[in-house]
Amino acid sequence: MASNNQTEIIAEPGKQELFIKREFEAPRELVFRAFTDAEMLVKWLGPCNMKMRIDKHEAQAGGSYRYVHIDPQGNEYGFHGVSHEMLVPERLIRTFEFDGLPESGHVVLETARFEALPNERTRVIIQSVFQSVADRDGMVQAGMEYGVKESHQMLDEFLAKQLVN
Amino acid sequence: MALQSRRDVFQAIADPTRREIINLIAFNPLNLNSIAENFDVSRPAISQHIKILTECGLIVIKKQGRERYCEASLQQLGEVSNWIEQYRKLWQAKFNALDDLLEELKAKNKKP
């Protein structure tokens, strides 16, 4: 059963960073493990209608990773980066680059912080720092092309309406 | 048809030059020459970007006398720029899956 905990996105206009906040009904060590263990990652990190493949996964500092999401048509969407710090069970710092962009070099610095809360609960705050405001807005939108079913449906409906009118 | 259009919109705004073009004309329609003056790339390249943006409905070209002005289609952009809520839904779906996994792990840990 999913909890009722809500995901919060903080992305102020004109800034080149965004935050993702979420609380979990599980102790910090466990949540941290779900973020760093390859077997666990494939069970939740992929968008709901896609398979996820891990080509490489070295969570420790200096290691690198490459994950691939595969849609039902077999299209692959890869991303990769380098781990900068793994401070168990408090903090993960790594770079992130989406392979699907028209040019390479648009790299994001990601920091995930894991805060222990009372009653064996955990708060996770992920900060993503982009190279520019345009990178932030554009990459999130580009990344969502494959990521969000709801947005696709919304946009499909919108475009269908445009075609009718 | 709708599927193809959707892909085009996201591909269109994934390109930094095209995003700059949209920003440039968002509140102020410009003709092709005035747009091209703002970029280092060639005029034909800008023309190609504008063609792509026109094809997916992000900008419309309006004739005024002999000049052709490019205007941003803000209604369409408004739908796309609602990205924070869409992004939130994407992560909410992933984290809901993580909730399930954490419940499984907690149950396993409780067993002797």
C-alpha cells in the first residue's frame, strides 16, 4: 500500500535548481538502501509503464552509473553520471546527464539528503542544480516526454481538442 | 496523429535555441530577420528552428503587409509549461512504488 505522503516540488521561477521532498513510513537506513541498492532501485525508479535496466551501478564515491528506461515500444532512454559521495545513511551526491538531449554536456548535480524523523520515519530532500534556468526548465520537460503518462494524456487530449476546433 | 504531435512539442522545447526563440517572441512578435539578429547561428538554421516550432503549433506566423511576424502561441505553451505539476506526478508515482517496496522490506525484517 502506498502511503498518503505527498511529493513536493519546489522550483522557483528564474532559478537553476529544484527540490523534491517526500516523507516515508520507514527508518532512514532502509530508505537509504532503497536509493542505493541496484536490485531495489529497479523496483521503483522506473516510470510506471516502463522497464528499467541497470547497465552499471557503482554507488560509492568515484563510481559511475548508467540506467536505461525502456518503453513498451522498445525505445530506450538512458542517463548516466558519477557518484561523488555516499555518506551512509545521510547523503548521496552525484552528477546526472540525460542521454536523449540533442547535445551532450548538460549535467545536473544531485544531492539527496535523508533525515531521520520520530517514529521510524524518514524525510528525503533531493536538490538538483542545473547549469542554467533554461536547462532546468527544458530538461525537465524533455525528460518528461517519456516519464509521465498523465502529462501525455493531458497533452494528447489538448492536441485532440485543437484538431477538432 | 496526436501521438506524433505530442512528441514534436516536447522535442521542440528540448532544444535550447528553440527555447530562446520562444522566450524572445513570447510577449513581442518579431519577423525572421529580427529573431536571427539575436543568434550567432545562420539565418537558414534559425529559419529551420522556426519551421519546427510552427509545425508543432508553438508559434504562428502572421502576415502584416509584406512582413511575416512570428508570434508565440501562449495557450499551447501554457499547457506545456505546467511542468512542475507534471514532474510532481512523475515522482509521486515513483515514490508510491517505493512505499510498497519499503512495506515489503519492513515485513521481511520483522520475520525471525
